[in-house]
Amino acid sequence: MFIIAVVAIVAMAIVLVLSVLYPNGAFQNQGLTYITVTASGTSYAYPQSATLYVSMNGTGATSEIATANLSLTLNEFNYTVLKYIDSNTSRIRTQSYSLQKVWNSSNYEATELVSVSVPQVQNVTALLATLSLIQDVYINQVSAQFTNSQVGQLTQSALALALQNATSQATVLSGNNTVKIRNITVSRSYVYPFPLYSNAGLSSPRSQTPIFFNGRQGVEEQVTVLYSYS
């Protein structure tokens, strides 16, 4: 991997040097003309998984009572969530935990923030509605994301589109000659997220059922390509 990275960096450096020496995008060498083109391509899809960020708390006259009340809420939360995550408890992760005395009060409050990875994004709306019925549960945010398989497929598609766009530009710049690829460098890779649900500070029970807004996300790949033609 280190050698590949070094080769990629060297190749990119060569392309940059050529771009500086030949700002018009082409130069002559041994009967060949070289052109450098930067182009991008983006592929879109609907995310197949999602992550919920939920906080819950328990209060009591002592730290022990506050912790016990939090445990009761957490147990109910876990039981509710299990059927939406294929009973895989590893999908529930504790992000933070705190126990402190309530300001200007003799009571204590125990708070836990957890994340839940939901494998099927279409189940999120029903899960939110169910969680809204649990007292002392706060749904902070829901974010949808691509699965690893989706990222791989969309990346390949985006790279193909980027290369196609680069080749089209190079063909025009060459005067519609046949161009040949000499080097390809991926100069940028980015996933465009879609805001789906955010309701920080809203406690259950709620007067309305929360709605999960799904939408497309995109993967963009940008390439810098060195072409030649005669």
C-alpha cells in the first residue's frame, strides 16, 4: 500500500508539473501531444441503513436510585429496539454516560447516550414511532448512510462517469482525435449526505408520530487524467 501511495503521489506530481509548464493543457513530445484533464462523476442511490442517536436518563434522590431508574429505561429501550436490528445487540453502542447532581436540587441524574445501527432503513419510521412511547427517551438525530456494498458499487459507477467526462473533454481539446490514457489519478472522493431527521431535545411521549424523511445520497469521484494523441 505504501508503494502504491508513493507511485500515485509521484504520478500526481508529474501531472501538476505538466500543467504548470503547459497551461493550455497540452505539450508536444516525440510526435505525441499530451493533455491533462480533470473531471468528476457522481452516482446517486437511496441509503439502505441508518443510525439513530438516542439519549435517556433516570433521576432519583440518590445516585443509586437514579442509576436504577436509568437501567429500567435502558432495558425497555433495548427490548423495543431488538426486533428492528435483527436481535443483534452489537448494533447498540454506548457513546457516553454521566452521573451528576441536578443543579439547584438534591436529586441525581444518570444519563446515557447510545447509537443504534439499523440495517434496513425502511424500518426507521416505525422504530421512531415506537420509541416515542417510552418515557425519558430522547431521539437526538437520525442519519442514513450507504452500506459498504453500496459505497463500493457507487464508487465504481462514479469513477466510470468521471473518466467518461474526462475523455469527452480530452477528445474535444484534441480536435476530435483519438486520445489514449497515459495516467489516472483520483484527486477527490466524497459522499454527499442527506439530512433525514433531527429532533434534539424532544422527549417522549409525543403528541405526534415522528416521520423519517428518506432521500438520495451521492458519491462523487474526481479524477485527473493524462492523455496522449498523435
